[in-house]
Amino acid sequence: MHPAFSVIFFTTSSGAGYGLLALMGLFGAAGQLPQDRWFGLTGLFIALGLVSAGLLASMLHLGRPERAWRAMSQWRSSWLAREGVLALATYVPAGIFAIGWVFLENTSGLFALMGVLSTVMALLTVIATSMIYRSLKTIHQWNNCWTLPGYVTLSLMTGALLLSALLMVFGEQVRAVHGLVPVAIVVAWIVKYVYWRFIDTTQSLATPNSAIGVDGASVKPLDPPHSTENYLLKEMGFQVARKHATKLRLISIATLFVLPLVLSLIAYMGVGGMIALIAAVLAVMLAGLGILAERWLFFAEARHAVNLYYGAESV
């Protein structure tokens, strides 16, 4: 599939934003985070800012952005619509939670409930986003059991990195959060490795033979469907060279998992010092680069079944 920048930015930006919101809602409701209004304002502003920026970017991917609201009317059958409904609904508990934290410096009682609800809604929105791709049976690289956990673990991982760095900036020592970061990185790394292993060692059951119901020898088209490139070839026939994919995977592994893991361990062991602060901020910056490479590959390595019509032997 052709990797559209708007969709890459949307999934990475909103994923990190929802991850940060989910963790702030959970740890804030548990009383593990400072109730200082400036900390709450900064954290929630970053989280909701990333979410909003991602949602706006996703609208740019639509042919008629001004009609985006119509898509939500199909929530009964469309994961895209469910994502939109959940995304908007998340602002309600998040807004109430923010009022309690920023204006009243209170994250208990009703506001704690709104924090937990914000966590639930944020995770449900990320799940809905992943299901947009997971539900597409025509794309083997997405229609598998590793797409959903991949989105959720990466969202929580990037959110944990942001929250840890934010605590460092404010000089706060929350061992539970700082200790969560390396665990989240390792879990996300394992899920991503298994996902890559899956798409490398399996292929879709769809073949030119199955498309026309013929058993036996492989069938091939006599003539190409089109003499020139068309929309399907550009958008759904996009291919990335194996050597480039391997190089990008290595870049993603290094910047998204290996280096942030090392830096997060440094930050965890030296909480409160300048070295810890620098390590936490660098981890966020490197992970930002790595998640962009990972998400570009997620789209570029996906092969639509329509390619069988254009001569591909398998997808």
C-alpha cells in the first residue's frame, strides 16, 4: 500500500497522545502523579494536542474533508466510524478530568472516575483504529492477530516515554512510571518482532487460482489489465524493495526499541539527575523517529489482493 503521510502522522501522533492520556488518567486517578496544576495542564495539553493534531491530519486524507462527520453515522458497521465516535467521546471525560486537575488540583473522587474513564476511552479508540486495518481481509499483512496488540503496545510505549520525560522535566520521581517504560518497550518490541516474523513467513490464501476457482497448475493473465499505471497500481500496488525494508526495519529497531530501552534504564537508575533528564528526552526523540519508520513500513509492506489481478503470484 502507498504510505500516505497524513495517515502515518495520524496513527503515530494520536497513538502517542492516547497512550499518554491513558497513563495520565490511570496513574493520576491512583494518586501516583503530582496534582500540581501546571504538571496536569502540560501533560494533558500534550496528550490532547497530539490526539487533535492526528485527527485533523486524518481528515486531510479524505477526498471531501468537510463531509468527515458523515462517516460517523455508519458506526454500526464501520470501524472507521466507531473510531470517530470514540475519539470525540473521549474528549468528555478527559475534559472533566482536566478541569479537576488544572483548576482544582484534585484528581480524586469524581475526577478520578473521569481519569479512569479517559483511560478506557483512549484505549478503545486505539483499538478501533487498529481494527480499521485488522478487519481488511484483502490485506494479509493487516488481517492477522498481531495488528491490534501492535497498535496498543506501541501507543502505551510512546505514551510512557512521554510521561516519564515530563516527570523528569518537572523534577518528579515516580518510580512506577519510570520503571514501566523499559517494560513497555520490551513488550512492544516482542509484539513487533512476532508481527514481522508472521508476515515474512506466511502469505495470503488468496491466489489467482482461488480467485477464479481453478485447481491444478498456476494460472496467469494473458494480457495486462491496463497499458498504463492507474490508481490501483499506484495506491495498492506500491512495493518496497526487500533491501530497503530490511534497512528501515533496522533503523526502526535501533531508534524505537534498542536506544530508548538503554536510555530509559539510565533514566530509571538515575532519577532526578540531569543525566536522567537528558536520557528521557533523547529517548522520546529517538522513539519519534523510530515510530515514523515503523508506521511507514506497516503501510508499505502491506499487499492488497487486487495485485493478483495484475500478475502477482501471491500476496
